[in-house]
Amino acid sequence: MSTSEHQWDPGKYLEFGDERTRPFIDLLARIPVVDPATIVDLGCGPGNDVPPLQRRWPGAALRGVDSSPEMIERARAAAPGVEFEVGDLAKWHGSADLVVSNATLQWVAGHRALLPRLADAALRAFAFQVPGNFIAPSHVLLREIGARFGITDVRPLEVATASEYLADLARPGWTVDAWETTYCHVLLGPDAVFEWVSGTGARPYLQALSDADRPAFVEQYKAALREAYPQSEIGGEPVTVLPFRRIFAVAVRT
């Protein structure tokens, strides 16, 4: 869910908890493992992955790893029966029947090189999903407006295509399933896309700004997002539709 170089706000992240968890539920549905004894969630965030994991495999022992102390603190409070630890995914070494990762690998520089090792840590299956929307208006505008305020050193988040991830994980003794989906999230409230992005991709920019510059940046970014994602009316209520592409991969030992 995160890297240690930024401070995360679990409450802000969970404002859209259902929408952020839905791709993870879809990922779990495609994992053909019946009864794993142990599951590790790499980048577990504030613990919102725990309920779908427990519903899918109620008998498994769960462990969550995240580099954010704030996220781990929230996860421990939300799921006291689960083991959580602060740790760097890039340096993690361990094993479990099933290793999963939900919207995390994009934060790890050079994550594609890590995939075979992470898969090898899984005794039965390794599965992950990452957002694939970094060329969407929300992120293009973020980079453009950030540059106006002198923020040019935030590492761009990059992900591969589904076919590239399939090639990364396809080895003798494994079968790999990879695909992508674009969700159309219907968001309520004013400046809903800003509220969404401020809990994830915009955080490095918001934290890099001075207190004096932050209000102007937020005002400009909100205005640009309102133009890129205009509100519409569904059922008599103003809403904003946010198309959001996700990329998935499941590698299973044969």
C-alpha cells in the first residue's frame, strides 16, 4: 500500500474504502487455491484487505506487512486477531501458501525485478493488482500543476501491461493469468476526484508543498479536476464518474 518516504493518512485512504477494496475482491475470486493455511498480504494498508481475505479463506492465518507505521497502527486496531508488521516490501523475505498484494507494487521502484522472488515466497500462489491510471487526467494534471510549484522530483509511478506481467511470472512449474479492468467509480460529493487522489497519488505532492503554497496548489488542482471530470446527475443526485484502470496477475504453482 505504501512506501516509507511519505506519511500516510488511513482515514483519508478509507474514505473510498469500498471502491478501493473492490478490485482486491475481484482478484481473490480468480485465485484457484482452496484452503491455504497461511496468507501474507504485502502492503496491507489500514487492514481493509482483512475482511475479504477472511471471507474467502476463513481458516487461514493472516499476516500483513506495510512500510507505513500509521497504516499498521490502524490495521492492528481494525483486526486485532491478525499479525501485522512494519516492513519494506522490497526487502521482505518470508513464505506463505498464498502471497497477495493490493495496489502496492507501483510504489516500489523496479518492482518488476522483484516479482519472481515474491512469487517464489508463495508455496501455492502469488497474486497482485496495481492501478494503471497514471496517464489519466487526474495524474497528468497532478504532475503539470506540481511543476508550476517547483515539484519535479517526485518519482513517477509506473506499471507494466498485463502481458508484460504475465511474461515476468511465466516460468516452468507455474501457470499465470493476467488481465486488466477499467472500473467506473461513481463518487458523491464536491471535488470527489480530488478527495480520491489526495488519499493516494497526490500525497507526495501535498506533503512536499509549503504551508504557504499548499492552498493555491489545491485550488488550481481542484479546478482542473472539475473540468476534466465534470459532475453529472444520476437518480437526481450530482455524482462524478471516475474511470479507473486496474491490472491483475495470478501465478499458481503447477
